[in-house]
Amino acid sequence: MRGTILHFLKDPGETPDPRAWEVFEDGVLAVDSDGKVAWAGRAERLPDRLREGARQEDHRGKLIVPGFVDTHVHASQVDIIASYGEQLLQWLEKYVFPAEAKFDDPAHARAVTGFFLDRLLAAGTTTASVFPTVHPVSVDAFFEQAAARRLRMLCGKVLMDRAPYAPAYLRDADVDQAERETRELIDRWHGKGRLGYSLTPRFAPTSTERLLTMVGNLHRERPDLWLQTHVAENREEVALVKKLFGGRSYVDVYRRYGLVTGKSLFAHGIHIDDTDRSQLAAAGSALAFCPTSNLFLGSGLFDLHAARAQRVHVGMGTDIGAGTSYSMLQTLNEAYKVTALRGRRLSAHRGFYLATLGGAQALDLDRVIGNFLPGKEADFTVLDWAATPELARRTEVARTFDERLFALMVLGGEQAVTATYVLGNRVHQRRS
Ligand code: GUN
Ligand code: ZN
């Protein structure tokens, strides 16, 4: 693949540190026949052994970056994106739970999941940590179609058993059955190809103490599994968790059940304090920053600076369907505005880091994806500096690469994704 190549070796930080990335203006990304990165660098330095017999694709004038990592998204909420007028708890009741109930029908689950995965690829996203529904068939539908597309994906059956916050029509009948179903799905899918199983208790209010205890025990038994849930997204939710569980904080409730581990990913974490952050950091847990969702539901402003100061891993999430775009560029655009409202900044370099290597680190997948070091899986996306007239014009007058990259982050969106590749093969091509 020939084009301009950008990837990250570490977190550039807030300043940002130019040793954290490599840019090859006229670059080559060489991919092995098994879909792994063989080499990335300046075109003129491409080793001869990689030139011979190689099929070449020309993306000169475009930007090639590692596939985006969406660290928090709901495959089950495709049809309720842009639902009007509520904050979290009422929005769940009114829109989300009825939509998720339809996933007891395998044909519906398959149709929605196929659409969902195609939208991710069109947005340049090649890896995600995904919530399906409480129905085992929703997990099968997701993993079957992710496997067919050869994607590296995390997912697991949503666990929710507590009345009245989990409604009767969308509830695990009992914890033993929820555990049996979870174990069956783990056996069927975890470690199969590029798929990983993530224990997925929805959040504390929909969980009984028995359920959280089961999840904690299972994770202790199987530390190779991932774990995903939501934490401290909304003030009313935080007050409810305090009422139901007591404890010093919401994070502390999850700690009590052994859910705060190096494989844990917590969505949102807006209303937390530095004690929570240092506990998350000590455990090696990560937070998913979902700005379009946080703004849409009026949840609050994630504190990216505080997370960095306490050394908590952070990834970006679209959080469809509370989020309003599948595009990681659009998500970074909104993230910039959230940091601005907090009197801070998000540079384009740190933004692209968070959407690629940062996300991979948050999901503990950086050994296999996230940048173009040799041996990594070659998932990448090709971005167009001139995707729209306004971006083309802004790019043309930009004086530096940094300026162009920032314009792409803010104005890019899904239109900017020309093509998406998985294991070196093109799986999406923009029309026109
Ligand atoms: N908290 C518990 N469930 C959900 C969900 O589906 N979406 C969001 N944004 N927050 C949640
Ligand atoms: Zn969510």
C-alpha cells in the first residue's frame, strides 16, 4: 500500500511528544500473505525482498492509518439512534429496552448485526467492544458475522436480572441460567479466530448482588476473558447505585465484586473522582470516552485531562445508539469540544492515537493491533484529505501536517473513509 502513513508507538500526551508517532509522507505499508504487517516506512527504503512479486495498491495523496478501535458500542441499538428527549434512565426504559427485546428473534438479530458491522467498516472501524442483548442468539449473530468478515472483535451476552430496573421482558430468569448460557457462549466463541469473549453485566442498577458475584467469580476463574460495563454516566444513575449498593463510590461497588481488573473496560466514568481514577489505573482498567453520547443524553463532560493525570487507559467509543455517529473522526471532533468546555485541548495527534493504539491498549489488544509494527494484524483505513469541498479547501490552505490532520479530525466524518482493509484485504470501498 503506497500513501502517506501515520501510526503511533505510544501516547503522545497533551503537549504532544513527536517521538510518539511516525509519519511517512511518501510511505509504503507492506502486508504479508497471512495478513500481518511486514514493514512500514518511507517508500524509497522499501526492502527489495518485499518488492518482488508483490501486488501494489496506490493510495498516494491519501492518509493510511491503523483501523479505528471503537471501545464501546451497542449492536442492538442501531434502530433507536436519534431518539428524542430523555436522559439515561428514562431513555433506556422508553427506547432501548423495547428495541433490545426484538433480538429474541434470530432473523432480526442477524439482520441488524449485519447492518451494524457494515456501518463500522464504512466508518473505518475494524475492532470494537460490543454490547449485544441479553439473548444468547444475539451473541451468536454477532460473532458469526464478525467471523465471516474476519474481524477482531469483543462481545458477550448482556447480563441483567434486577427488577424493576431490568424489565420483566428483558431479564435473565435466574443467575444459574445466566451463568450456564454465558459458559456455553464462552466455549463456542472465546479465542475462535480473532474473537474474544467479554463478560457483560449491563450496569449496577440492572444487577443483583448474586449476579455481580457470579461475574466476579467467573472472571477470577477465567482471567483471560474481557469484562465490559457502564459506570457513572449520569447523576441520577449514580444516586440510584448509591441507594441500591451503598459504598464509597460506584467504582467501589464494582471493586467489591472483583470486576475492576486489567481486562475491564468501563464506559463513561464521567462522575468519578481521583480516588476512583487511581484505583482504575492501579488495576489496569480502562475508560471509554463517548463524547457524542455524553452530549446527546446530557450526561456530562468526561475529564480526559484527569484520566491522563491519574494514568488511566482511555479509548474512544461511539456508544451507538446514545451516540449519534459511527464515525471515529466525528467522535474525535466532539471530544475536542468536550475538552474545550473543560478549558483543555485535544490535539489531532492525541486524537488519532486514542482512536487507534490508545483504543487497542484500552482493550488489552495492543500486542496484535493498533499500529504498523511488523507482525501486527494489518487492519487499516484509507482517509481522503479532500472528502468534502470544505475539507479540501481547508486542507489546501493548511501550512503544516498538524494543521491538515486537525482539519481531517474535525471535518472528516465517515465521508473521509475511502477504503477499509482487514488483514490486508479491502472490505469496504466508498462509493463515488
Ligand atoms: N447504561 C446502561 N445501559 C446503557 C446503554 O445501553 N447505553 C448507555 N449509554 N448507558 C447505559
Ligand atoms: Zn453504552
